[in-house]
Amino acid sequence: MKPLATITLLFAMLLCIPAAGAQSLSAMISSELDKQVKLDLNGPLPQALEKIGADTGVRIQATPEVWDLLPWGDQTPIKASIQNQTLRQALDGIAHTLGLTYDIKDQFIELRPGAPLKRLGRRATVGELHALAGLSSTPISFPTDPAPSSSTSNCI
């Protein structure tokens, strides 16, 4: 009975090791997102994501849907000079400009289309991306005064 208990305990310990590794990697990603970075990006988005990963240690992957919805697919160019910003701020800016959003996964950051880009259901144009970025950064305001009322009433 003891050998079975030992084997079970070892098996349980082995199952916990990858989870601990994933948690430490996730913690590392969260830590790196709050560090300031200096990046010069100029080229297709996949190469820019690889450069960010090489410079920061944070792997960024885009879902296949991203390439289906961006104007030039995986050849969509990105040109950015990032200084005195955190990696989180840089990713927010890149994602916002392209109509994307991102999720922090256990081992990487996943870029995915934002809801408005998904609703297009086709490859976006550059003009549409500009419009989406403008709309998402411009707060909408409604007048607080009710419609003017007429001083006369039509009673029958």
C-alpha cells in the first residue's frame, strides 16, 4: 500500500509543477507590463510583435482572426517609436490604433480583434481603423437640458 501512496504523491507533485511555472510566468508578464520600455518598431505587425518579445521577454501572439480583419493581414505595417512608456501603455496604443484588444494569458499576451472590428466581418480599410480609433477615444456627451417646451398649449 505504501508504494501506491508514494507513486500517487509523486504524480500529484508532478501535476503541480507546470501550474507553478505558469503562475510565475504570468507574474513575470504582469511585472514586465509595468516596466518602461524603449522600442523602435518599423515593419509588419508580426515582426513588431517578435521584436517586442525579444526586447522585453514577453511573448505576444495574435489570433488568426486578427490577420483576417486588418487591412493588409499579416503584412499590416506598424511604425512606432516608444519611449518613456510602460509596455502596457505601448500595447494599449498599438491595439487601440489597429482596433484590437489584448488578454494576458498564462504564458503570453494574446492580441484579438475588438468588438467593432469583429462586427465588420471583413478586412477593414485604413479609414475604418482611423474612424474606430477616433470613436473609441472621443467621449460622447448628451445635452443635459431637456428639449425646450412651448409656452402655449393646444387644449381642445
